[in-house]
Amino acid sequence: MSTPEHSPLGKHTAYADRYDPSLLFPIPRQAKRDEIGVSEPLPFQGMDIWNAYELSWLDMRGKPMVGVAEFHVPAHSPNIIESKSFKLYLNGFAQEPLANVAALTALLQQDLTRAAGTVVTVIIRSPRAAQHGFADLAGESIDGLPVTIDHYGPPRAEYLQADTKAEVVEETLVSDLLRSNCPVTGQPDWGSVQITYRGAPIDREGLLRYLVSFRTHNEFHEQCVERIFIDVMKHCAPERLSVYARYTRRGGLDINPFRSTEKSLPDNARGARQ
């Protein structure tokens, strides 16, 4: 079954070192989307950008090879891929002989596409060529606001409001205070979030209280970002909106979901905590 409690999360695991595509564990997106009121056609476009820093395999002479991989999973895919299963799957290449990087790329794309339910883009670079560099999320930080906070979960969308009597603005607001928890293990997921919009000015104190209200909330990264997008659209009604979160890595993987009303993709620059 493809529900979180049936995934490898929180269970004793044997770490394979040979290729095994059955390790990938897809989880349908729609159940959580039903909960927050998302149906077809999707009200957003976007991508889940994964970066893998612990990828290794053998060449045909048995010599270890290493690389850094980037995966793009479209937001319209029917499934997310549970992150521990993804890590176990990637670890399985450690003792697997492969002819070249192209052969590895083809295998990864084949298996991840099957798991996600739509085409997943795979890019593998050598470690010395994979220098994304560090860059803060562009925008104005709201973390310094002198707000009193006493609610840490579940998320309170009613904190969100916009001044509909004020002139329309275009701005980008960022916070490094996003934290949520894995819905199976309860382990914390730390992230930074960027909200870019055009519309009535969003109340910044309310936005910060709202983002902090995820602090004890149990939900996967992708689901949190979609919830933020839907809540901001519902309560603030911007003309345009993009929500982008950069999460810290676990098991050599980081997940960076992006949802937007626009046809665009963000930079894949690493944050200071990544």
C-alpha cells in the first residue's frame, strides 16, 4: 500500500548496495490535496527539486565513481516519492557496475518516472562540476518582526490577511523559520521559504505567525508548500503567487518544492544550511 505508515520510514532497514528499483515507495498526492481543497485542474504549476549528494557506483573495472544528482519531479505527477525509500534506492548503486554516466542517468529516469507517474528529469554532475554555490533566497526577511507567538501547530490560515484598501504591490518575502515534522517518524524538517506575489499587501506579522504555526505540524515537504500556497491564495487573493521552500538535507538528499501561478522555475542555489 502507498500510504506513509507502510513506507520504510521509522522501521529497521537493511541497507542494500545493489540496484533495486523496488525500494522506491510512491505516495499519491491526491489524498492530501483533497484535504486542503486542491482538485484538477491544479491551481498551480511547479516542481519538486531534489539534490542528491551521496551518489556512487562502480565503473566496469570495479572502480568507484561519485556524482551529484539533481532531480526534477513535476508538481502534476500523481505521486511523491518517499525520501527514505529514495535514499535506500540511491544507496543500492554503490556496488553496481555501470558502463557510464549515461547508463546511470537512463536507469534513474526510468525508475523515478515509473514511481512518480510522470517524466522525471535527471542531471548528474561530477562533484567538482556541481558547484551551485550558496545564495540566500532573494527577498525581504520578515524574521526580525517583533511579534509575540504562542501557537505552534496546527497551521492557522486565519492569521493570513491582506489590506485590500491599499495599493497593489509586488514583493518577495522570506523566512528562515519554517519547520514541520515528518508525518511518520516525527523528525523535524527545517527549511526556508520564499513568497513572491502581486496583490494587496499581505500583513507581515500575520504571515510570520502563520509560517511558525507549522512548527509542530506533521506533513511532508511538498504538502506543506502546497498548503501555504492554497492558504495564501484563499485568504489574501493575490493576482500572482509563487511559494518556494528550501529544506535542509537528510540522508544526503534535500527537497525543494516550488508552486506558482506562473510558468517559471526558481534557481537551484543552495541555502547556507544546505
